Amino acid sequence: MSTLSRDWREAVDDVDAAIIDSYQSGFPVAERPFRSLGEDLGIGESDALERVRSLHEDGIFRRFGPVLNPPVIGSSTLAAVRAPEGRFDEIAEVINGYRQVNHNYARDHEWNMWFVVTAGSRAARDEILADIEARTGCTVLNLPMLTDYYIDLEFPVVNADRFARESLEGGTDASATRISEEAVGDLSAFEADLLLAIQNGFPLSRTPYRDVAAELEADVESVLHGIERLLETGCIKRIGCVVNHVVTGFDANCMVVWDVPDDELDERGVRVGDQSYVTLCYHRPRRAALEWPYNLFTMIHGRDPAAVDAKIDELASEYLPVDHERLYSTETLKQTGAQYEELVGNR
């Protein structure tokens, strides 16, 4: 748990600010990445490393390394249960006990516990969901991603913005990308081993890639090439310093679900994803049997609930004039990187 105060930005100098806001992605894939970082910032290699280490220790960075892409590597889904108030903690403990559950949030809604499950295959994923139902007695709402319109949790935080990207001009680059529930990842044996070695981040050292190579008993050139390929194939979304958005004040985060006519879904999804203040936009299935009519999901991250609500109002009036519900997160129950041990075990 971070001990940072709300005035944490006052302790961040211009160089730290540049690291925080400019290196959430695009971190050098080179044997001495902090030397390259230091050259970019006009500081020494040791200073660059110590600054990243300090920001990590202070809780501003959750980790340093790759952000993996679960729907490309394995079979992933967003799921929810209606946990009775008197059993909420008990049910959270059961769900959080699965290593394949990497995110779990309480939300202000009838479906009050939302979690992400990522497994090596659709069958393994669905087996976990069935097991959760059996152990908790709660029906699971299973909502795999079917289309990705826009997903990007990379945005500047060293500012007074009320919502993500408020200080940036222009939109984003959205498109309709179909997601298969049957994904298992087109990985070589070495790439699978490499992914497992880096899934929780890189070592904070002058030579993180060489350290990973030593762990795998490989040469550093193979590791660098492997990471470049994982980036090219989309298994890794980006490499950089992963910011803790809650610690940095972006804790007024609202997931909004929309009932969009199916024949308008792609057009409206792309238009919404193009809005700079929308951090996530994707299509998930309706579940009529569970009285879940919503098929488009958006997320807005902000510091100010009123500003976030105003942006949702803007979406509802200008882009999505359809029925919707706002599900504010009220508590982080679990937040880790997805785990991929099955990728090696299944080979």
C-alpha cells in the first residue's frame, strides 16, 4: 500500500515527470535501456535507473516492463457475480484465490463484483467460471470481448486533469478489431518461456534483458529478438513504466454499459473510441437469459466524479442516445498481471 499523499506531484521534478508521462510505452528494447533513457533525458544511466526504481518504490509505478495482451495470448473474459452483502468478503476471497483472476473490482450495481479471468484456452477459462459458480453459489455473468474498438490506459498523470487526457488535444485512432475466444497464442517454445519470465515485469537493473536471458539460460540477443516479435504479434501491447492510476488520483473510474442496436454497433463503437477521454471501448455479448441487455462497454478514468459524469452525459447526448447504466468502481479487490503458466504446460 502506497503512503503517497495527495500532494505527490509537488515532489516530482521535471525529469521524473518526463519519465512518468513519456515512458509508459516505447521503453528501449536494448541491452542497456537506462543508458538510452538517460541520453534522452540528459541524465546519466545510474540516475535514470534510480529514478525509475524510486518511482516504483513510492507506488507511482506498479511495475516496470511489458503490458501483455490477454485476448491475443489466451482466452480471456470479463465476468461478474451478484454477491450478497453478508457474503461479499467471502466470495471475493474465493474469486481472488484463482491465479487466473488478475483484476477484481467492486462496482455500484446489482452485479457488484467484476473480475477478469485469463486462461490458456476457452475450455480452461470456462471450467474456472463453472468452479466459481459451484463454490460461491452465485451465477456468473460471462462477457468475453468480441470486438476491440479502443483500449489504452496510457495517459499523462503529472497534471491537474479531471479526467484522462483532458489536457491533450485531438482524438484517438479507433478501429473494429475482432477478438476470438479460441485464441491460444502463436508462440514458439522459447517465446512462451520468455513470456512467463517477464509477465510480472523486468528486473530493475542496468541490464534487465540480460538478466532475463540469464534466467532462461539464453543469450541476450535471443531475448531482445523474442520481445520484438511478441510486440509485433500483439502479445505485448507496450513496454514501459506502468502507472498506478489510483495512486496518482485517477480513482473516479466509471464503466458504462450501453444497449446499442446491433446494426449500429461498429459505427458507434469506432466513433466513441475516437474520443480522447474514452480509455476503453469494446463490444461484449448481451445475456438475455440473465436480463443483461448491454453490448457496448466504455471506460472513463478521472479524478473528479462530476467531470467523469459530464463526459458520460456527452457520450449519451452526442454519440450514444441509447439506454445505459453507469457502474462506478468502489473498491479494488485484486489487481495483478495476468498469469500464463498454462502456455508452457500445454506444450
